[in-house]
Amino acid sequence: MTRRKLVAGNWKMNGDRSALAELDAIAAAAVANPHVDVAVAVPFTLIERAAERTPGLSIGAQDVHENDKGAHTGCVSAAQVKEAGASFVIVGHSERRGDQGETSHDAWAKAAAAHRQGLNVILCCGETEAERDAGRAERVVQAQVEKSLPDNADGSWLTLAYEPRWAIGTGRTPTLDEIAAIHAIARAKMRHMIGDKADGVRILYGGSVTGENAAAIMAVENVDGALVGGASLTAAKFVPIIEGAAG
């Protein structure tokens, strides 16, 4: 099955109103590379402005609460980010798992909440450095996919992202063979859970992707794009990754 490449940026807790100017060139690159889907998850405070500034670009949120509404001080619901202009949300990011103690069940519940509101979802999984060094990377990813993947998942609304936690923002990346092995394991686990629908689910790689290594990484089997952190903050660094995905 042919799956369109997706390059998704994650600004994390970075950016202010002036940073939105970077989206102009990113949106232009998306138009110039029509065979690649491009998306950017900005902080909650910028979603509405970003969506209004670049209506042709997919703008997303970096997290949502699992409930549709309620007494959850400081949290934001899927309905609220959708109203602000988001078309997708990232759930289960390694920094949420590591810094906020979120579990795979939390990611599952948040994915379900986003889907209820008609949002697309990027569902993250990945091992720590200690887990990889102990030879447990494949088992960890399998377990996270098993516990996070909604029963009704399919590629029309859900994308999986593999992000080895030890590679995020460090400049380190796994070898191409290591990336291929984990993506194959993730695809096989999804097939076991949702059957043939798994072949329509894109799997992104995330972890120190650059313009220099993007083309090689995205040529790997079962790598359907990239989830990009720091390099997505500027068009100068993000656009070459989009071009790398275009091949």
C-alpha cells in the first residue's frame, strides 16, 4: 500500500506571535511539495492565530485532556482546540510520558477523546536509553502500541510516531536498520490488533531528524514521514526536511 509522506512539526513550549512568520515559508513549501502532507503543532496560545494565518496548512495541538469538559484546571479539551482551529493533536509524546508521568492508557484515552471531536491524532511511542541498552526496545514499543492504540484505529485519522526518547534533541539517531526494525515491529503489532487497516496507518520517525538525514530515513521501509521537534521552529531547518520527504 502506498502511503503519503507526512512531515509534522512540534514546536513544544516555544514560540510567540512573532514566530508565526515562520509558517509563511513552511506553508509555501507544502504547496511546492504537493505529494507530502505538512502539519505543525503549536502551543495552545498560538493555534487560532496560526490557523488564521495559514489556512492551507494543518495546524495542531500538542496535547488534550481525555474528558470533553469538566473541573480540570489548566487542561484543554479536544473540542476547545478544534474550535481554535486545530485539525490534529499529538498524544503520548515521550516528554508527556517522562515529565508528566503519562501512561499508555492516558494516551489511549486522549486519542479516543480527540477522535470523538473529529480531530486527527499522532500517537507516539518509544523507548528510553536505558530500555534500549537493556535490549528491551522492541518489547517496550510493542507494549505501548498494544495499550495505546484505539480499537477503531485506522489511517484515515490516526498516525503512529516512533520516537526513541534518547534521540530527541540530542543529535543522536538510531541506525537505519534499527529504525527499520522498530517500525516493522510496530506495523506487525498493529496488524495483530486491527488487521488490514494497519497497512493504512502511517508510521513517522521522530528523533533528531534534519535536512541532511531526512531523505535517507524516510526511504526506510515503513517510515512514512517524520515528527520533528526543534528543527520545525524555523523554515530554514524545516523546509529541507519537507523536501527530503518529497524525494
